[in-house]
Amino acid sequence: MLETDADFKSGFVTVIGQPNVGKSTLINNLIGEKVVITTPKQQTTRNKIQCIYTQDDAQVIFIDTPGIHQAQDKMGEYMVDVAYKSLQKIDLIFFMIDARKGITRLDRKISKQLSGLNTPIIVVLNKIDLIGKQKLANRIEEVNRLGDYIDVIPVSAKTGNNLDTLIEETIKLIPKGPKYYPNDMITDQIEQFVITELIREKIMYLTREEVPHAVAIEIIQMKKREERDLIDINANIYVERNSQKGIIIGKNGKRLREIGKRARKDIEDLLGSQIYLDLWVKVRKDWREKEDALKMLGYRG
Ligand SMILES: Nc1nc2c(ncn2[C@@H]2O[C@H](COP(=O)(O)OP(=O)(O)OP(=O)(O)O)[C@@H](O)[C@H]2O)c(=O)[nH]1
């Protein structure tokens, strides 16, 4: 299901900046026909997808980095460990600065914290609709003195001015990769969809050619344990024939355990939480031809 056009680009971006700088406005303004906003019902994730921007040749997934928002009130804890770690895993950071206010003490602190990362950073100089040209030129100078950034892009998140340049630059900077989400993905299915793809990928890898496309994954349950940083995920793996079931399970369940182990690792990275993954292999004869089964498994015609 993941499109693997060799030239397609995809990447994860997070938006950081002090309160009121315009982060939500930016994300909201990026919502158009091409964008999906997500409002996960359960708070199972720490890395929350905020929106997805898809165009013909690229997909940008904006994620809400854990810890960043809470920590804005308490600068001492600004980069709590988990936030720092997740920042290292993403492809690009937007560091938003208010062009009217100019660089604040908080911006300097953020900048210092970010300087330890290898992740590329674009400074998004926001609210340029409120200042004149000369002031903007000064601000750009100030930002260039503040740190070593890939680019400084002046925008108005409110009017939409120059957001096309921001997207263009972003796409230049993200790596080649698959289209993680279909264009018409239903928002709250996104997280589960990626999880099923991660599991499917491991099966494909570990069974090679033996169970080609006869596999579908259904997430039965995803639930966070109370008072524990652990999410239980129960999923069914559907195949068409008993022989395929045997292949996936492997001798004494060895292959299924390996599939589970590898998938768990990736899902933990995705969710930023420990998970317990319970996988069951079930035979559903000719599921590919049965409409009901397809619907149940989340495929839409
Ligand atoms: N004039 C102008 N106002 C803006 C712009 N971007 C954001 N604002 C305003 O700035 C205020 C704060 O914007 P938000 O998008 O809520 O800022 P935020 O960074 O998400 O704020 P927190 O959620 O507190 O972190 C709102 O009143 C926005 O309308 C802009 O480009 N120009």
C-alpha cells in the first residue's frame, strides 16, 4: 500500500517556538484541499500528527513533538529528554520567531538547545504582515547572527504570504521516501494505518516471496494502560490459506515472534511509548475477493 515511487519525497517536520508565535495558525493555514488534520480520539500517542500535506511528488507530515508545549511554561525543562530524543528522529524543524517582537530571551534559549541537534532547522520568521521591509531585513540579519540555520523564511501564517516558499524549501530538504498516507486518508485512521503497514512490512520481509500479497492486518484494539506508559495493541494477521498461516507462524512460532519483535520496535518509535503487541494469524479464505472482509480490514473501494 505504501507507494514507492523512487522520486517521491516524504518527511516529518515539527514546529517549535514560544507561545503565541503562530504555530497553530501556521498549521491551520497549511490546511487546504491537500491537507488532512488529525484529531486522534484516544491520547495514545506522544508524537501526535497535526496535519499532513500531500502533493503529487511529496508528503510532509507535521508532528507535535512531545514535551515541547508543556515545557514552554517551564523553560528549565524545555528540552525534556523525550522531546530531545524525538527531535533527533525527525527530518526538519521549523523554529518560529515573531518578526514583530524580534528575538526574545526565550528564542535564545530555544536556539541554544537546538544547536546540539543534527536535524536541519528552518527559521520561520512569522507575522511579517505587521512590519515593514527595513525591519524585516534587520530581523533576518539578527536571525543569521543567532545561529546556523539552513534557511530563514519570512512568512505570514495569518495571510498565507510566502507559505508556498516554505513548503517548497521543506520539500527540498526532506529525504526520498514513500507516501505514508493515502491522499484521502480518514484522519483518525492514520495512526492505526501506519501500524498495520509496519507489521505488514515485517511480514513481507521475513517471509520473502512466500506469502506475497495475501496478507492484511486488522487492529483489534489499541489501549493505553492506566498509570503506565504502555500501550496494548492487539492485531489480527489475515491470510488466505492454511499454508500461509504456517509460514507466518514458523517453526514453534519463531517467525511470528520475530515479526512481532521487529514491528514492536518500530511502533514504539512511532508512538514514543512502550507497547505490548499481541499478534494472531487467522485464515480468511479469499479475503481479497470478499467485499465485507475488505471493508472490515479498512480497505475502501
Ligand atoms: N498579524 C499576524 N498575526 C498572527 C500571525 N500568525 C499568528 N498570528 C496571531 O498570533 C496569535 C497567536 O497565534 P497562535 O497560532 O495561536 O500561536 P501559537 O504559537 O500556536 O500559540 P501557543 O498555542 O500558545 O503556543 C493569534 O492571535 C494569531 O491570530 C501572522 O502571521 N500575522
